[in-house]
Amino acid sequence: METDNRLIPGWVLALLLLAVIAGMLALAGGDPSAPGSGLIVAIREGWIAAMIFIAAGGYGWAALRTLLPSSAPHALRLATACGFGLWLLSTVMLTVGTFAGLLTGWLWWPIVAGGVALAASQGGARLRNARLPSRLPIASLLWLTAAAAIGLALAGAMLPPELIRTVDIYDVLEYHLQVPREFYDAGRITSLPHNCYSFYPLGAEMLYLLAMCLRGGPYAGAYAATLLHGAFAVLAVAALWATLRPDRPIRARAAALLLATAPLAVSLAWLAMVELAMVAYMAMAALWLRYWLRDGGWRPAGAIGLMLGASCAVKYLSVGSIVAPVAAVMLIAPLLRRRWRNLAHLPLVAALTLLLFAPWLIRNNAYTGNAVFPLATDILGRGYWPQESADRWQAGHGPDFAPPVPQPPGWEAPPQSGRCDMLWSNFILNPQFALLIPLALAGLLASVRYGRRIDAWDASLGAILLVQVSMWAAITHGMPPRFLAPALVPLALLGGGAIRRLTGRPDGPLWRRLGAGLALLGVLGGNLYVALDEYRTRTPHAAGLHGAPYDAFTVPSLIRASAGVDIDDDARTLLVGEVKAFYWPSGAVYATAFDVNPLAEWARSGASGEEMIAELRRSSVKYVFVNWREILRLAHTYGFPASLSSELFRRIEQRRRPGLDVLDRLQVAGMRKVTDLTPLINAAARQQPDAAPLPWPNATLYALPELTATTQQSE
């Protein structure tokens, strides 16, 4: 146990924590107003995220308090109840939204308020008896690094995604926020055949939809949705610290701080994604695994199954990065330790995992006939997709690089790194992991060196990390670092073990305690430096815009501001090659790179330009927006339908009555108008799509002319 030298008044530490959060907001934002504007929005939206988590804890504790083992720390049981309650809320949202609609604050505010009241009634006695310590140990100053991480996470979370330069914003604006936005606009949860990502497990997105219902709109609820994602990281950090603190206080603090300051965790908190939910469920599964390895028992095994199932409900990838490694440990550990009875717990874990995963499997099977659509289309069926879409998905998501579907004429494969090279650059030397890896390895080696045999939990954490990295390297396309986010948990826990063992006994040599403190402080400082550098690299134009309303960055707003073209906010727009649908008015007609754009269907059927115009009018479309840059990128990565080349638009333009009037107002100064994209694609086939500005407009907005009496009669 660590020495309890109480030197710091609690109120002083609280003020320091707040000052560091505000200071990091100012430092990251590059603007004196950043702390004020960012914190105001964070408080206004953060309390909604907090209410959702508290309500989840209330419902989850009511459901699990008699089922979770009482011998486990209360903090772990409470965190598990909150995690399960979040799954419960998202599943209720899915059920009610699908069968009854009712996506309105009039229903969901009482539900959230009821959960908060339930939490208050269940935890009232503990809260009344709780006392904040008047003085705290000097080591508590290390929590200032966590405060700096919170400030940096808030700095990014308080920016609309358009201001964050990362490829992940495509996922946010096409999927994580756009899918719940479409459900909200439709008033119910239904099938979206133009967006294949709507058939992913949407456990986190259902909570984002809940935030939209509580705030009264998609744009109004977007900041709360982003903070909900970051709150999962807070849950994971709190679970690590509070669970390990009673018997491993040094390891508890070190592991919690290593996870809190991990650059990948901080950067993921800037966007409304799902990876931090995976981190939270991985953390709680790992903590329950500790008790299962020590004591066995059905209840810890059941808690593990619940956390594994909840992780599957937020992302398919959890099956490989969380379920597979934990299940492997639960299978092998009893065999190595000859605890045969523990093998009987595996069916329970599998059943609970499948039970919590089942709502999404049932939904997909009902809509597409494939329970894991859009995966395994060659085995379970391709649902509503034509063969080209299924082939494009498999080519774009397989572990190996494959040509785009269809392959453009003259296309040549760009140079590709081998998987060993990607493992080296994307993990071992990646600054988002690099400082944690040697510390985790030191913890694993120290557990062997200073013990008569390796600690079972540490060995299990090492095995989990090995399986996670192996699965990530073997099955993911391009090995993106964010897909390895669950590995932050074993890295942090093993790193915390290294710090504890380096510290040694409380009455041991002073140099060991100083060395451990300096090592931990060095890693924490390095993590914050990497995260701050990542923020400054990704947000070069964000100064003064923290807390800016999302609707200020819609495409119509930007067109009016930059081009002086007054377009109708409520008009329906057909998007071609445009993936950021969240920034377009409700009702925009679009399709992902893997789904069929209606314009492609009409072109494939041989419809004339006049017939296409008539179809657009029948669909109440007033504008057509073509993102040429994105078309070029897609044509050389995933693939882009040949029927949607600019030859199609030339055919339409040739029919001036009722043809499309071209408004080349987006970044076209000194550029020529595109008439046919095909030769340009062929000429640029060997170039990186984003290497240099395009020699033609980046995007073109077309507007259908007013419908006159003559054209009305002709149609």
C-alpha cells in the first residue's frame, strides 16, 4: 500500500483541476475566448450526457444489483450497471423507435428523468454519507494530467466536425450522426437502403438519437452526442481507478491516468464515434476477468458476458477485438490451471453475449436476410445489394488491397506497404501507442521477474493484447489505429503494473519511488504532447469557433457565405459523390459508395436526359450537387459507378429545356468547367487523389429551372 501523506487541501486540488482544464482549452484553442465559449457549451450539453449516463446507471443497477457478486468492489458493480443500462436504453430506443416511432422529447425526457430518480433513490444513502477528504496525498497532483486531457478532449469536442481535418469525419457525417438524424427526421427507426452503415450495430448511435430527441433536433443534439462518446472514456477510467484502488492504489492511479491521457483516446473524444464505447466495455470485461480468474463463479462470468454482448452491440469489430481475446483467455486459463469447472462458464458467457447482440442481428435479418449485413454477403446473402455493390464492399474491406470495382481504364495499383511495415508504422512506432508499449512490456516482464510465477491476470492481459494486435493486423483494411482502440485497456493496465512494481515497497529505497514517479510523469507528459500536437495539426482553422452551432457549417450556409448564391434551405438536393450528408438539409437524396444512387439506376436503364429531369421533379429534387474530388477519390479506392461519369451530366445539360442551369460557384475561380470526367480520371490514374488541387472544379451545384407551363405540358 502507498504511504498516505495528506498534504493538499481538497479544495485546492479542485481549483487546480478546473484551472488546468480551462488552461488547456485556451492553449489548444489558440484563442482567449476558447475556455469561455467552449466551457459554456460543454456545460450546457454535458449535463444532458451526464443525465443519460446517470439514468442508465439507475436502470442498470435496478436490473443487476442482485445478480452481480457482492464480493466485487462496489465501484465495479456500479460501472457495470451503468454499461448495461446504456445498452438497455439504446435497445429500448431501437424497439420503441422501430415499432411505435415516438422519437420525441415528450416521451424520452420522462424516461431519462425516471432513471435519474431511480439512481438517486438507490444511491441516496451512499451520497448522504459520502464525505470528500479535506486533504489529499501529494500524488493526487498527478490527476492534473487527466484534467489536461479533459481540457484537450473538450477543445476538440466543442468543434463541428468540419473543422477537424481527419478522414474519420466522413464516418461521423455519413454514418454516426447522419443515420440517427435520418431516423429523427422520419419519426421512426426504419430501413435505409441508401446507407448500408445503417445496418451496423447502432448501440451508441441510439444514444446519439436519444440526445437529439432530448435537445429537439439533430444539429441541436450533435454536441451532446459527441460528449456522450467521450463519457464512455470517463466511465472506463473511473472503473479502472475505483476498482483497483482498494488493494492496488498505485496501479489504479497509474493505469487510469495512462488510459485518460492516451493520445488515441483523447482524439477519439473529438468526434461522435463508437470506439470509446468499445474501450469502456473492454475495461469492464478485463476487470471482471480478474475476479473470475481468482475466484471463478457464475456471476463474474455472467458480468463478462454482459460486457462482451454490449460491446458487440456498438460495433461488429468488437467480435474480433474484444470477444475473441477474452473468450480465448477464458478457454485456455482453466486448462492451464486445471480448473476444469470454470470451463462450464463459457456457455453462459456465449449466451449472454449473443442475447445482447441479438436485437441487431434480428433487425438485419428481417430487413436484408443477412444477420450481419453488410458483412459475409458471399455466405449469408447480399440483401438488397446488386452484385457490384457486394463486390465493391468486399474489395474495399478485405485485409488485402484490391482494385476498385469497377476498375477505371488505365488504372494501376499504387505502391502499398506490407502488413509487417504497417504493423511497425501504425502501432509500434505510432505516437498514439509508442509510449505505452514499452511500459506495458515492462509490466509484463516484471510480473515474471519478481514473482515465483507470472500473475494470471497480467498473463491474461498480455494474451488479450497479443490477440487484439494479431486480429487487427490480420483482418483490418489498412490497419487504421482507431480500430485498435480496445488495446488501450491492456496497455494501460500492464503499464500501471510496471509503475507499481518499479515503485516497490513503501519502506523501500527512495530512488525507486522517485524513478517510478518520473517514469509515469514522463509517459503522461509525452502522451499529452502527442495529443496536443495532433489537435493543432487537425484543427488549424478552429480558433474562436469553439461551440459554434452545427447549422452554420451546412453546405447551403457555406455556399451563401462563399459564393453569394442564395439557395433554398428546405429544397431537396440529390448528392452525387458526396458523403457528408449530415451537412445537407433534411431529405437530401444520397447513397454511400457501396449503395446505388438513384441517378445511377436511371442512367443504367438508358433513360434520356429529359426523362431523368422528370424523375428528379417527381422526387421533389430542386438541386443536384456533384463532388468531383470525392468521385475521383472513390474511383481509385473503392470504385465509382461508371454510369455516373460526367458524360451523364453533359447529356442532361444538352437538353436546355428543361435542362440543368449550372452554378459553378464552388472554388471555380480560374478553373474550367467539367464536361466529361472520364478522360480526366484516366489521365490522373497514377496520381494520388489528394496530392494537388484538381484542374477542374472541386464540386458543382446544378439547379433545376423553374417549371413553366410549356415544360409542364411536355412532361
